[in-house]
Amino acid sequence: MGQFWEKVLGEIELQLPRPNFATWLKNSRLLDKKEGLAIIGLPNNFTKAWVEEKYNKLILSILRSLDETIKKVEFVIDSPQLTKLVEHKLLKEPVTMAEVQLSFNEFKIDPETNLNPQYTIKSYAVGSSNQMAYAAITAVINSIGTKYNPIFIYGGVGVGKTHLIQAAGNEIKDSHRGKVKVKYVSSERFTSDVIWAIRNKRMDTIKSKYRDVDVLIIDDIQFIGGKEKTEEEFFHTFNALYEQNKQIIISSDRSPRFIPILEERLRSRFEGGMTVDITYPDFELKVAVLKNKLEERAVNLNDEVINLIASRVQKSFRELEGILNKVLFYKEVKNIEIDSKLLDQIIDNILKKPLKTINPNQIIKTVADFFEVSPQDLIGRSRKQGVVEPRQIVIYLLRDLLGLSYPNIADKLGKRDHTTAIYAYEKIGKEIQEDQALNQKVLMIKDLIERG
């Protein structure tokens, strides 16, 4: 099986950016292969959840291309790496033991609720970018099913949506001493359960699993868009819970009206409750999050290092924590003092995006969709209200992401004079430094472009 899995990994590595492969799949193992089922071992719950959500289809496709008898893939926890880590840590100074404890905590997912106990309201840092969402969730915790129902929280990748909604579930469960039944599930897992139930003629299982709860928390709802049977079942589940004043908490990477091919009746249900967004964090919030993480691990970093990390990371708390983990690795395990040169190197390596084919038309269409205007308006001579800013953002992104020359940009946008492109690029570049709302728009558009 070892040689077979090496072939599979070789194929996967060709199709994924190197950092993604190294992070999520390099330490995987094929544990068993029988009766059409391939069982793959992954080192911890977090990796398992991520691989199931992001790479399930890719892995199954590659497995089937090499062995046609394989019909299904299953991921399980298999962690020889954690054992080695613990053995290694026990030989080191006690200061690094917090890292081992965090690794063990990943195994403590509550099997009844699917909640991760590490996500708590107390550990959730609040700033201007998430204050409204935090206030709304707090109101829900205090008035289950009656204050805001459903509550729909949306925002870009890595801004803390999962932390907040799981923290709400943990707080509700703990404050009611387990008497309120809470269930957390990703939309991908909900879809998998629906497919299993259909294939096995067991739809009653879905009904009892998801309707016999007091609080249903569903993460990344955007992934059910276009999946007819899943949408149908969720619609009925939603109605059954709503009619009994059961609390529904939903997260998404975008507003309900921007989820493609989502049934109108579901979109209407989502928008009928409380809809609140989490924007990208400001400098102060990033600093607060870093200090919280350091406190959890009982280690220190000087303010200069913390401030530099916070200033360089523009969007994601995941990037923020990734950089912090690497910094602490150098500091604790390698016993290397962190200076500005090493810190710049660490940050550049982590923030460096894998090369991806992005073309001008993709940028133009993404901006047009975001502002709900037509691509023709952006590349034409229209001076309609609401078109000028999107057009200037297109110019800025064509220069910033693709490095196109000003004459080339001007030619693509209605054969304008290149000085118009220079003016727009410099104007947006200056304003995103001063206008937080505009900066948020540009970051969100970049996010959508990068995700295709």
C-alpha cells in the first residue's frame, strides 16, 4: 500500500501549490484499501476537517484513476507525528509544552455537538471589524431562538467566523449545563449526510439528527448552492426548527444575495433574520489576537515583532497565526533570536501566494459582479453614477495583480488615454491607505479573484 500511496501523493503534488501539499497532505498515510473503500490517515482533527472539505473530490478522483475499484474515501485520525512531537517536547524545556497541549486539544472535538472546545467567547478578540457580529451573537446566546433567528454571519476567508459561531455553541451548551442540545456541522458534512441518507433510503436519520436539536449551527452555507437535494432538505430542516423557535446560526463567505445558484426561497429565509458581516481586521485587533495567542501558549514576544506581524498581514487570522507559529518555532525549538531580517523572511515565505493564472477579463467580471454593474459599463465610456469607482478599482487591480502597463490598461478599458489609468491607479492606491471602507472592498475583491 505504501508504494501505491506514494503514486497518489505524487499525482496530488502536481495539482496543488507546494505549501498546500506540504501543510495538509505530506504526512498522510493510506491505512487500508478494501471493498471499494480507501481509508486515509491524517495527523489531527483540524487537518482531517480541512482535507475533507477542500480535497476530498481531488483525492478520490486520483485514487480512482489508479485503481478503478475504489468508490469511496474515508479520512480518519492517525498521528504517529504527534507521538514523536510529544516525545521530542518532553526532552525540551517546559516552556514549549503549551505547544504539545494545543496539539492534544485538537483531538477533543465533542462527538455529540461537533464543537471544538478551544473556541470560546472569552478567547474571541473584538474590534471594529467584528463588533456588530459579536454583539449579535451575544444577544442570541442570551435569548435563544427569539432575538435574532436566523442569524447569518458572513465575511472573507480567515476573519474568525468559525471561531465566533462555535464559541456561541460552546457558551450555550455550557451555560445551560447541556440541557440545550447544540449541533455544529459544515455544509459539506450536511451534504454528505444527505447523500448517504438518499443512497441508503434513510432520510429519517437526517431528520432526527438535525431537527431534534435546540440550536443548529451550520458553517460555510455557500457550498450548498446548486445542490438540489441538499437545499431541499435544509429548507425543510430550517422550517421545522424555525417554527419551533429553535435557534439557527449560519456562516458564509458572502452575503445571501451573492451566493450563486441558491434557491430564492432559501435566500429569502436567510435574509429574513439578522444578517451581519465581519470585515477584515484592523491593526489593533490583529495585535490583540496575537497577544491572546501568546498568552494561551505562555510565551512572550517583544512588541516590535508583534507590531510588524500585525502590519504585514492584511486579511486573514489564519495567516496571522501561521506566521506566529513559525516565529515561535524558530524561537523555541531552534533557539534562534528573532530579528527584523529573519521576521521579514518568515512573513514573505508564508504570505507568498502560489502562482495562479489570472486574466484581465476575470478581474473585470469579478469587480462588475461585486458592484452589480455590467462588464460593458466598466470597459465602455459610461459615466453613470456607480460606475466610476468600480472602473478605477479595475485599473488598480490590473496594475497591482497583473503588472500591466498603463497604455495596455487604458487600451483594455475603452481605449482611453494612458494618463487616465495612471490617475486611477494612484488615486485608489492612496485612498485605500486612508479609507478603511474602500480598503475592505478591494481586499474582498482580491479574495474573490484569488479563489476563482
